[in-house]
Amino acid sequence: MSVAVVGLGAGESDAPQHKKGPFLARLGAYFALVPKARAAANAYWHLRKATARRVRIKLVGSPKVVNEGTMTFGDGVRLDSTVAKLELVALEGGHLEIGNNVFINYGSSLVSSKHVKIGDHSLIGTHVMVMDCDFHRIEDKAWDTTGLPIILEERVWLGNRSIVLKGVTIGHDAVVAAGSVVTRDVPPRTVVAGVPAKVVRRF
């Protein structure tokens, strides 16, 4: 019986071959983690005055954060303060409550003198204003931060440059169109638009 012997070609070796692919993939994965780690560290620093916050919060840019009351952040919150400064303010006696997996874009201003609640999985566009007080009385322009709570339920989407005024509750899964001014409660699963905002669609 004859046994065929297959020889190794020039430059070949029977030693195991080390592939570069997995190493480069791991290296790329490490580099991909750098921006996330930076955003997490940035959130830890800028939100250090918050009353309570979860670990998994990401922030890019430098916001204005004023906490004279209570300010809480849920898990998975993402904040953008790059193109324009983000404002997060809890006045004395106020509670600014940001739920889980909320995204707030740059230029927006959230101010609480009583209670502003942003429900889980909500999205807030650029230059949005959510303020639960008027700051001044109409009659004599005197400083007045008496507020009425603003409640955004789960999965609410506030479009760019929309405004939500005091005493408003926005139902779950509702959408506020860009540029709208919300002066009264919004039912769940509706789209509102206009000044003042009115229901234009239900789903």
C-alpha cells in the first residue's frame, strides 16, 4: 500500500495561523467604547448636583444644571447639549423627574417649580420649552414661581421648538408637532399641532 505525502509549499508552515481579523475587531470595539465612556463621565460630572441618578446616563456637551429642589434621572437617559445649551432647572420646592430611556436634544429648557415629569422612553426635540410656572404675574410683573405640574406619560414625542405650559398632562404615545404650544391636556395616542395645539390625528 502506498501512502501519498503532500508536501508544504514554499513559505508554508504546519504551525497554527494567527488571524489578524479578530484582533482588529477587538481593537475597533475598544475604540468604539471611548465616546460612550466619555459621555458617561461627562454626565457624572455635570449632573453631580442631581438628587438621584442612575449609572447609565450619557451626556454630550455642557448643559446648565440648577438644582434647588429635587432632580432625578432614570436609567439610559441621553442628553445632548452641543449645538445649543441644554437647561435643566429645579427651583426651590420643584421636582424635575426624568424617566428611563429618555432622550433630550440640544437647546431645550426644562424648568420645574412644582413637578415636571418626563415619562419613560420619551423623546424631546431641539429648542423645546417645558416650564410649569410663568415666573411673573401678568398684572404687576412681580416674580411668581407658583406652578402647576406638567406630566408627560410614557413614549411622548415633543417636536422641535414646541412649548408645553403649566398644568398640562400629555398622554402616552402622543406626538406634539414642531412649533406647537400646548395649553391643555393631550389625549393618549394622538398627534396635536398648532397654536394653541389641537388634535389633528388619532391612532
